[in-house]
Amino acid sequence: MKLHKILLLLLIFSVYSCEKKSKDTSEKNRVKENSHHSIKIEKPKLKYDLETIVISDENVIDFLTWYGEQNKENKVLIETKFGNIEIELFYETPLHRANFIYLVKKNYFNTTYFHRVVNNFIIQGGNSDESITKKERKKIGKYLIPAEFKKSFRHNYGALASARSWDNNPEKLSNPFEFYFIQNKKGEHHLDGEHTVFGKITKGFDVLDEIASQKTDEGEYPLLNIKIKAKIIN
């Protein structure tokens, strides 16, 4: 009889023990499951949405400063039917460098030509008479870039600089879309301190000279279109 009671007690203890273990296990699983669902991995939000940003005089400095910090490239290849020109952009002119890289990545320059050619002076690019160029400019924004003059960056042969308006522009703000290369081997130093020099040609001086030798109309526009294709290189 005593043995029977002992066996009964052991059976009851075993049942309650199993129930407790089962309950504990399920509770732990629920905790793990809840903790798993509570963890959300969110991508960091960008300060500017590159798909919707429209650059203006009000946000140009802040945007280009931010963009330059995110995009450190400073070498660009310009392809033309006469050959390629490799250029290096100066980190010491951060707004102009960031702007040029931005336009390259937006494929803006691929809608443009070298539209002004003056032999033994300059070749100027970044515009065209195509409607797509005007549309791209409108999408990118209407703005000017503050001058970034550096005494060590002069208008030497192969220098890259920004075009600008000379009318009602005492601060010498740069046109963000148009640029030029100095083709005069002696340089054009009367332009120092007037236009921001923000880069230089590293390869393709022969292409520069070939483009500069092309025939133009009275408005210095090449008789044959010289299309531009620009891309980032290492």
C-alpha cells in the first residue's frame, strides 16, 4: 500500500514538473519572438534626396558641401570625336569640384557640346542648342556658385575654369554648367582672379589643340558639333 502511494506521488510530481517545463519553454520562445520583431533596421536618411533636389542660390553652398563630403572623386574623362581629355579637379575648390562631379553623375554634360572655340585662347563647353540641355538645366536647378579663388591656381595652359557673367556680377559668381580650358600655351593670366580655376588637364593636350583648331562661325561656334561625353575615372 505504501509502495502504491509512493508511485502515485511520483507520477503526480512528474506530470507537474513536465507542465512547468513546457510552460517555461513556451514563454521563452515568446520572449525571443517578441524581441525579434521589436528590432527594426532602418537605413540612415540622406540629408538631401538626389532624385528630387532642385539646387537654388539658397541651398547651393549647403548642398554642394554635403555632396562633396559624400562624393570624393576628382578625376573625369571627357570623350570627344577628336579623342579624350583627362582632367583632375582640385579639392581646394570644394564647391566647384562637387558641382562638376554632380553634373557628371547626372549625365548633364552628355547633352552638351564644346560650343565656343577660339584658337590660341580657350575652348568652352557645357551648353548646346538642344532642347534636352535646357530641360536638364531646369531639372537640376537655377543657381550660381560662389567664387573660390586660389593664388596658386592660375590660367595656365590646360587649366579648367568656370564661365561666368560679367554683367551685374560683382562677386564673380560662377556659372555652374559651363566651363572652359585654356588653350594658349603662354596662359591667359589676365583672367586670374576673375574666373575660378578648379582643375587642370592631365592627359589629352593634343585633343585640346585639335578642338581649338576647328573652324567656327562669326559667333565662335564650331561649324561641326563637338559633342561631349563625361564620366568619372579612377
